[in-house]
Amino acid sequence: MKNLLTMGMAAALAALGLAGAARASDMSSVFGNTIQITAANGAVVKLYMDANGSYDQKLPNGVETRGTWTDADGKTCFTQTSPAPPAGTPANCVPSSSHKVGETWTSTDGTGATSSVTIVAGR
């Protein structure tokens, strides 16, 4: 399960970190919508970000993770709270970016794996 949790967050972070620095207001298109990340093997991770600084993530095996996010100084940082990560786990941060609902792009994570990312209207 740890590998799926890691894969899910890595995919989500890669999905958000492509378009360069942006202000928090540029992220408004993700609120109330679904960030769908499809790995090369077809596995789908769904990320839901709320304007109040919380997020939920659904992994391909049905496991859900939750946490908080912040957007400051050109970086979006995610801190998982449930299930609780190991003590001392730092927030995962990426350069902030903005995309529109319906937009699809290709993302490469830190391991070199590519995914297709789409902001889908609604949840």
C-alpha cells in the first residue's frame, strides 16, 4: 500500500507542477473539480482540492488519503494527514501552476514516469 500512496502523491504533485510559478488565485479552476491523473499503465488517481486548503485523493486501489495544501512563494505544498504518514514526513512541494477545466497535459514525475493529467468538471 505504501507504494500506491507514494505513487498517488507523486502523480498528483507532478500534475500540478508543470506550468511554472502562479498565484494561488490561478488555481481556482481546480476547486470543485477533479484532477485526474492517468499513469502509463492505466491506473487512475483522482485529486480533489478545496479552496479552504484541504485535499482528498483517491488511489487506484480505492484507498483515500487526505491532507492540507498551501500555495505561497510560487510553491504548492501538500501535507498528508490521513492516513497518518510516518513522523517527521515533510510536506511535498512543487512549483505552482494553473490549468483550465477540460485541459489535458502530459506530466513527468521525479522517477521519469509519465502520466496524462486532465481537470475534469465536477467531482
